[in-house]
Amino acid sequence: MNPVSSRPLSWLLSYLRPHLARFFLLVGVLIGLTGLELSLPYLIKEGIDRSVVPALKGTLTPGAALHQLGLLGAVYVSLLLLIFGLNYLLFYQLQWIGQHIMARIRRDLLHHLLSLPVPFLDSQPIGRLVTRATNDVAALNELYATIAPVVFKDVLLILGISGILLSMNVRLFLVLVVLVPALATLSYLFQKEVRQAYLDVRKHLARLNAFVQEHLSGLEVLQAFRAEPHSFQQFQDINRDLYQAYHRQIALFSLFRPTISFFPTLATALILWVGGGEVLRQALTFGALVAFLDYVKKLFTPIQDLAEKFNIYQSAIAASQRLHALMRVTPERVGGRRPEPFHGRITFDHVWFAYEEERWVLQDISFTLEPGQVIALVGPTGTGKSTLVSLLLGFRTPQRGEILVDGIPLRELDLSWWRSQIGWVSQESLLFEEDWTRNITLFSSFSEKEIQDLIHQLDLHILDQEGLASGEKQMLSLARVFLFRRRILILDEATSHMDSLTEARLDRALDTLFQGRTGLIIAHRLSTLKRADRILVMDRGRIVESGTHESLLQQNGLYAMYCRLHFGRIAV
């Protein structure tokens, strides 16, 4: 992955560096191509002045004139074919470079996104990140494969044609020079407005993508609560903002392009007027006037092209700034300590945590999870149980206190290694768009026998991932833990969506899984709570009770009340 420079331009150039030799070769091709294109009007001039005009005056026979014109025509066609071949080579190679660079940027971007800390990703709409990886990266392709080489060629054409016109007739050249300041002034006036318009379009497009992604994901909820009209109205507002941004961009460009197009027509009229007088005074040949008009046309074509590419340039620069800002986000730390030997003793030492400053979700949490011990967390919704798990996984960092693993602060551990010791089942069962076996293995290599043994052990008879019920999704998530056999198990409501019969069927398998392993369980099922060596009862971010199932019932506190509400008096 390329190191990210502090400057967007340096970051962009770093991707071009491996292709510099090929790129400079293409620059040579561009220079040669420009020279060939500049020679075409000169051939027309020579044909008129050396063949057509002498034949009309009678100083050259028609046969000789036709012979000379035939030779010039053959040279002209040959040059056209050569220009065609060089243009093909140039376009193909530039697109090849552009696509290779885009592939590397997409690779680096995804690698970077996967390395970012969870709090940052939680703060960003997924649709906005998708826009960065698709639309913004595509905009950069225009910068590498189109804008840079075309601008270079256009500048060469402008300089070359200007030199030729100056050598042909100073007076006619000065006529053109008068128009250049006006053209430059108009371009400057449009620059800031066009750039802001592109930024607004990208901003509203990212909002639209994020909205569509979020609301399609929650379509079932919207339909169940008949919230589609409100959702559609929100979409209309965002869509209107995007439309207005596009409309402003189009309005600016629609005014800019015709204004620029007016200059070639005005220049042609002035050249015909002034140049015609020069021909009548015999200060300029007729062929030179025709060539001059052709060169003027060729002069304003790259100027118009630059004006058009300026719009694309603004879009690409805006995209590069957003991508560069995203690539500069500090990734999750890599590397750290690894306890040797590793026992897996976990200690929460007066841990405090808040998502927002001083609004504590966890307050003064202290407990120790010994190797081989199973602890259950119980408490009302919103008491911080899942947040505690997030801290233990290293997704978030406590503001106060310390989490220790074998006496080493978690903030000093190698997080990648630490997570490789943990088998985790979250509340929400995430399944990828893959078949169910690949969802269990998570793209790791397991033998067919291991997978078949797991299917037999858990009685999995799922043939198709599509349309799975919530309980079946939890079965697949739980199956991952069985297959990976990590030393520390964290189950966050791992069986909450399963029916009682399915859970009872899994009890024996879970007993086998927990043997000799350290476990942290968040659950509300009595069978799961009885499996725990110790139960921590949480309320409003604090641990208010601690003990075994029987001892907590004898205390007749919050846990006993919880059991009466959930399991009834007989169970208690």
C-alpha cells in the first residue's frame, strides 16, 4: 500500500510513479503526434500555392499540377493513417495506465477502510463510503488517462500553432492575440463557480447513495410501519437538492461552452476580413490564407477542449481531495505485545466509557475472568453489556481505567493477535452474499471432513442461505465459533432468536464447546445462566450484583426479580 502523502497532488503522483517510463514514452508519442497534426495545413498551403494557383495562372500545366497534387495527397493520407495509428496506441496505453492505477487505488482504499477503527466507520454512512470507492475513483481515471495527456497535447498545439501563425503573418497573428485576454478572463471568472458546483454535486450524490442504501436495507421495517410515504418524501428532498446542484452545474457549463465557441467564429470572420485584404495586396498568398484559417480552427479546438477538460478536472480534483482525506484517517493501530505464555486472564480495572463526553455508558466496571471460567452478564437493555464486549474486543477504548490480559493492558496488545484468540457471536447475525458453508468458514481453509462433522454435530440441514430465519442465521453465526475453536468465547445473545427446542438441542454441543475455555456470555435464557460459573448483574452501566445463580436468588435482589419476571416463580 502506498504511503499517503500530506498533499493530495503528491499522493496522486505516487500512483503514477511505477508507470513513469511508459508515461514519458507516451509523452514522446504526443510530441510527434502534435508535429504531424501541425504539418497537415502546411501541406494544403503547399498544394494551393505550388499547384492550384500556378495552374490557374497558366504557369504550370494541368497535368503537372495534378501530379504534384497526387503526391501531396498521398503524403497527406499517409500522415492521416500514421496519426490514426498513434492516436490508437496513445489512447490504449493511457487507458491501460489509468485502469492499473484505479485498480491499485481501489485496492489501497479497501485495505485502508478495513483497517479503520470501528468508531470512525460508525460515524460514516455506508453509502458515502461506497461513493468514494466507485464514483470518486472513476473520476480520478479521467485525471490520469484523459486530462493530463490531453492538456499536455493541447498546450503543445497552442504553442506550435501560435509559432507557425506568427511566422506566417504578424498582422493576422495580432488579430488573434486581441481575443486571448477576453478568453482568459472568462475562464478565470467561471473557475471558482464551476468548482463549487462540482463539490455540491458530489456532496448531494453521497447523501443520496447513503439514504438509498439505508432505506432499502430497512425496507421491511418501513413497510411494516407504513413509513414509505415519509421515506419517499425525504428522498424527494435529497433528490431535489441533487437536481438543483446538477442544474446549477449544467447552467454554468451551458453558458461557458457557447461563450467559448463564439470566439472561433469571430476569429474566422476577422481573419477573412484582414487576411483577404492581405491577399489582395499580395502581402499573403491564397494558400497561406487557407492554411491560416485551418490553423485558427485547430488553435481554438484545443482551447475549447481545455475549457471542457477544466470541468472534468474540477470534478477529479474534488474527488481526489475527498479520497485523500479518507486515506489520511488514522487506521487502527497495528502490532503490539503478545503474552508468552498466554493464559487468558482478563481483568476490568475500574473501567469507564462514554460515547459522548461525560455521558457514561459504563461506570467503574471491575471484575476478573479467570482462564477456563464462564461469566454471564445480565441486565436490562441499555445497561452497557454489548459496549463492554466491544471494549474487550478492542473496537473501542475506555476513557478511564484499564482492561488487562494476563496483566498486560489491552491497549498495548497486538489487536489482530488478540482477536484471533476470541470466538465472538454478536447480537446481529451478519451473513455475506455467499453460500452458507463459506459464511461459516469466513473464507478460511477447513477440510471437508471438519465441515461435515460440524453439520452433523449441530444438525445443520440448511441448503440455501436465501430467506433464512433469524434463528437459522444465529445457527450459522454460532457454527463459526464451533469451527474456529478459539480459546476465549464471547456470546452476545447468541441464541435469542432460536426456539426452545433448537436451543435445547444445542445445549450438549455448547457444554462441549465451553469445556476448558474462557467464556463471557450475555443471555436471558435460564439454561445459559445456569451454565455460568459467575453471574454479573448490570444496571445503568454498573455491576450491582455478582455471584452464582443460587446465591443471587438467595440475595433476593435485582437478579431474583429478573428471574421471577422472565422465568416465573417455579423456576426461581
